[in-house]
Amino acid sequence: MTSLMTIITEPAISAVFSVLGVIPRDTAAHIAGLLGRIWFVIDKRHRDVALSNLSQVYAGAKSPAQIRALARQVFKNLVMILFEIGWSLRLNKKEFSRYFHIYGLHQLDAAYKKGRGVLVLTAHIGNWEFLSLVAGMLGYPMSAVYRPFDFAPLDDFFVGLRSRYGVKLFPKTSATRSVLRSLKNKELVGILLDQNTGVHRGVFADFLGRSACTNKGLAILALATGAPVVPVFLIREKDGFRVEFGAEIPLINTGDRSSDIAANTAQYNRIIASEILRYPDQWFWVHRRWKTLPYKPWPRQPKVTRKKNKKNGKPR
């Protein structure tokens, strides 16, 4: 295993993606469908997570057979991302408008003109890896908060992929100062907010009908800087990709910091959830989004008073 890992270098990973990118998109879709079905069958852990998530969100609305079919489509779409990344390595700027259809760009323009930078709210839906490409093609200066991959060569590949059009990347464990600097420089800052987090970093807010621990960093940044928050989602379509910029999300700022963080985070969750319900097969259902549970102290047991023995004073 160790010798195999030394062979898997960043150039080797890049070469694999380049080969995938040569495959015509229609053919790639068929292959992704086959590989997605195989993945669904052999990967019990992720299959069970997806089926559990879908069953709880769509309880009473979809039959078990419909939920299973939807889960298989989710796996296919996730595999398709790999082929699309390879395809994007060959994409040039002249072809951008042919494949990427932009909606609501005036919403981003209006927020950007306020001169405080823009916090871009997004999620793991469609092909989120292309958001940095879109920002570069549209000419906006952008940075993004990301979680590094544990495997260094794979992380190197994705850092190169995401930053090739000028996007700066900040590891989420040490991103705060860099994000503040980017906002001060009037840049866009992309934040994915649909993943589970620990109680020390998050607040609980409704997400698709269930309480989910959600990172509170975006709400804290918005309250501290006044930077507008604009949602954007990149959705896969038959002839390319739909890039949807939503309206600026009004900032709730009553002066009660804890309450405001929770209320703004709830707003962000509602917007993401709404998009997921529109395109349920394109979200990352294989993630344990509701893994962190609200803290509940163990109920105290009533204290039992035992009578003492009159002779020796010991309890009986």
C-alpha cells in the first residue's frame, strides 16, 4: 500500500482527469451512470447514509422505491463530477458562454457595488467545483474557504484546479484573518455552508425539516463586517450548467449577538434547502449532515435515602 501511495502523485492524478476529459460528454454520462450504480451497490456505508437522509426528508412524500431510485441518481451525478472536472481542463474562455448560463448576475453586481466585498453563500450541489471557474471568467476577484483533503497529492490537484483563474484558497481552520483581508480588498469570498459541524463551531438551525448543527462563521462575518451575503448555486443541465445568483440576504441585526447569529444562520439554511428541494438528485446526500446532535444532559436519578440500622449505623 505504501509503495502504491508513492506512485499516486499530483501529476498522475492530473493525467487521469485529463484522460477523463477527452471522453465526449454524452458518453461520459452513460459511463457515470454505470459507475454510479456499481458504487451504489458496493459502498454500503454511503448508500445507507444517503437512503437514511432521503427517507427522513421525504417521509410520506416518496415511496421506498422512489427514494432508492433517487439515491442511485445521486451516486451517478457525483461520479459525473469527475468527468466534468476533466472536461473543464480543456475548456477555454471562448467556450464559457456556450456551456455556462448565468442568471441573476445583477444581484451580485448590486451587492458588489456596496464596496464591502461579498460573502458568497453556496453548497455542495450540482458541480460546486466550477464556482471558482465562473468567478474567474466573470472577472471578479475571489477567495474561498475550503477543507484540505487528507491525501496531499489530491489536495495539491484541487488547489491548482480551483485557483487556476486567480481564486485564492484559505484552509477553514485558519481562514478568519485572510477572509477579513479579502473583504477589505472588496473581493468575493465563497463559503460552503451545508456540511455538519461540531457544537463549538456551530449553532442548531432547521435544515430540510430537521435541526442541523451549522457553522456560524458566515453569520459572524456578516454581522462583524456588514458585507452583503449573496447565494449562488451551480446546477447541471443537459446542455451545460445553470449559474444562479440570488438576491442579497437581508442581515438580521437586533443587537442580540447570539440570537442574530442563530437567526441569520437559519436564513442561510432555508435558502440552501430550497435549492436542494428543487434539484434533489444533485445534492451531496452521502454526507451525514445531521450527525451532531443537540446537547441533552442525562436526567438525574432521584436520590435514594436508605434507613440506617439502629445497632451499627450502617445503611440497610
